Amino acid sequence: MNIRRKISAIAAVLGIALLAAAPAGAVTKDEMDRARAVTAQWYLRWVNNGSDYLDNLNPKSMADLEGQLKEKEKENIKAFKNAGMPSDYASWDKDKVVEYWSATFFQAKGLDEKGKGARARVKKKLLALNFTDPADMPKETPAEAAPELPATGAPADTAKKTEEAPSMPSAEQVIDQTNAAESAVAADTIDDSASVSKKESGSGTWLYVVALIVLIGVVVWLVIFASKTMQNSSKAAKDLEDDDDEPTAEESRRSRRNRRPEVRKEEVEETTASTSAYRSGSYSGSDEEILREKFARKLAAKDEEIHDLRREINDLRNENLRLSEDRDRLASDLKMARRELESDSTRIAPAPAAAAVPAEESRPARRNPAAREIYLGRVNSKGLFVRADRKPVEGKSVFVLTTTDSYTGTFRVLQAGATVDMALDNPDYYLAGGCVAPDINDTAEADGIRTISSGTAVFEDGCWKVLRKAKIVYE
């Protein structure tokens, strides 16, 4: 019952705060301008690959961005500005702003095709952008509930400080403001010449009503949650006693995962003691909180075990990928060796029966050349790798090719941290020419690239050319 009272009190305070902040949810003009500036920044970055100075900018507005641009970007931004800007964003929220600038905007005509590759980066940057906290935004006061002006002779700065001072309205003030807003709506219905401020007060009343409905739902949910929590606490206490009978299996599992069994055993003993006190009737409110803390610690330990298991799965997955690539390479070597053996056997004429000599002795032994790796750049529109190096070059090498004859080979995405980040930032530019994926531009939540099936390439006219693209997935 004490928990229910606390939850009800917290819900009431949250409800009052929600009512006070309800009208301040729209996107401001400055926030929209900042989102537009971020979009322009990365659009220009993708249009001109040599504009790496843009990576270090943090524009607050379009004016701020344009003041830091070089001549090339000042020319490129004209197409961006010609695409226009929506005028109905006053009712948008952050999600709507992110959706517009990272997707809808890039469908406008006249934009550079290379610049459209910045959509994923724009989405990531806008999601990380902090919009103005509603508590920091100025609140409009209805005409009927306007605060009293300072008395005659009072200093103007004193009145200004009074208006700017933030305060939490009481429940009586919220009710008075709601009644005043409803009166404004009624007066507006009777008198067609009502002022614009009264109409805004009427719309604010509906926001209050919606907020009250949401608050009621939250209170009901909190009460239900409190009841279930009490039931789960009793059940958890019983489960802890039952689990205490089988310490050997639990300790073995902990030792396999490099845990600290002595610490966890002490925690279980303390939890069991608290549980026994609860079942014997000597369980107090403070003991209940202790049991909750112990139970929370056990849940946290389980979460750590799950995290370690996921890490082991990732390690096994990477090992499996490496073995698959080795298997493909060995299969390619075997195929080349068989091809050479068949070619050699057709060139050897049969010797007379009387002087038959084993084929192995009739020709010098041939040694299969060792496989070597070549580091390739991105693939251009003609299917050609733009560069090839003996060693990986940071910022340039994207793929690694394995070959035994320097004419054919298999390639995969280079697993270097800088290469992966570069490819995820602009997959259409670095990966699309040599890879296929379910959605090659969907890299918003990805932090890794895995090659499922290696691609094949052939050396022609002094360049490596793609025969079959590699299959990849994002992780």
C-alpha cells in the first residue's frame, strides 16, 4: 500500500508537469533552420569528395554554415537552396523533421545525385541532435489568465525577472487556467469577431483534455504495475529458496564464464536470509527494499551473462566467416591446380610400352604458386577497381583480393576499422559497385560489414574487373 501511495503521488506530480508543458511540443523556426543546415552540410560533403573540411563544422544555422563555406561549396549549395523548405512545419515533432530532411527532401528535383548518398549520415546526425527542451521555451499565457502587471512605479527589470522566473503551477492554477480557456472558447463561438488569442486558448484546452486522459491511463497502469510487482516479489522470493538447493550447477556455469562465484554466493545467502524473514512474518518495509535490491542485482548479473554470450556468438561468427573465406580460397586453388594438371596431361605424348616412364618422371615437378593478397579500391561505374596496392592504404583500400595466378581471384570487404566506417558512411559510393545486399544504403543502425559470399574478379587490360559481386550484410 505504501508503494501505491508513492506511485500515485509521483503520477500526480508528473501529470501537473505534463499539463504545464503540453502546449510547447512544436518545432521552432531556429530548430528547423539548424536541421536544414546539418542536411546542407552533409549534402555538400557528398557532392564534393574533396570537401573534408566540412567534417569538422558544427553549424547552428544556414547563415552560420554559409559563412564558413569555400567557393566550390558556395556554388554547389545553390541547387540545395533551390529545392525549397516546407512552410507547414509549425506542428511537426522531431521525428517528422528527421523523416523530411533524411528522406523526403532528397526526392526534390535538381539535387546532385552524389549528394543523395548523404541520406543515412543526415538521419544519424539529426537523431543525435538535441532540440529545445519544452521547459526552456517561453510559455504563452491566455488573455483571461494573464499575470498581473507590476504596480505603478515598479522597476521594469523587476517585472521582467518575475515573468522569466520558472515555476511549477499548482493543481488549482491548472484548473483555473483550464476553466478560463473553456470560457474563451465559448465566447469565441458566440462572437465571430473574437481575437486570435482566444482561439489559441481554445486549442490549448483540447491539449489539456488529452493530457488528462493520458494521465488517467498512466495512473491506472502504475496501479496495475504495483500490484504485479508485489506478486512477482513473493514469487521471486520463493524461486530464490528453490534455487539455493542446487548450487553446484549454478557455480559451474559461473566458473565457465569467468564470474566471481564467491561474491554471488554471498549475495544469494543474503537474499535467502531476507526471504526467510519475509516468510516468517518478521519482514519489514526496509527488508522488502533490500530484497528488491538483491533481486535487481541478480537480474543485472543475468544481463552480463547474456552480453558475454552475445560476444561469444559474434566471435564464433567471425571465425566462421574466416573459415568460409579460407574454404573458398582453397576451392579456387584446387580448381586452378586441376585445370593445370589437365592441361599438362594433354601435352604429354604416350611413350612406347617397352620404355614406359611414369608421367611424374617424364616432366619436372610443378609447384603451385603461393596465394597472395592485393588491396583494391572502390569499383567504378564500368565495373573496374580504381586502384590496386600491395599493402592496404587508409582511406583508399576497400576490398582485399586473394589470387594464386595474378589473373583471377576472389575478393571480400576489407575488415579494417577505418575502411568499415568509411564504407558505412557512403555505401553507395564505396560498396555498391562491388557488393550486393538486401538494402545497401540502409546503414543507419550498422557498425560492421560481413561478407557472406566472396566475389570474383579477373585481370584484363591492366585492371582488375568484377565478374561476380560479393554478397554482404550489415551488423
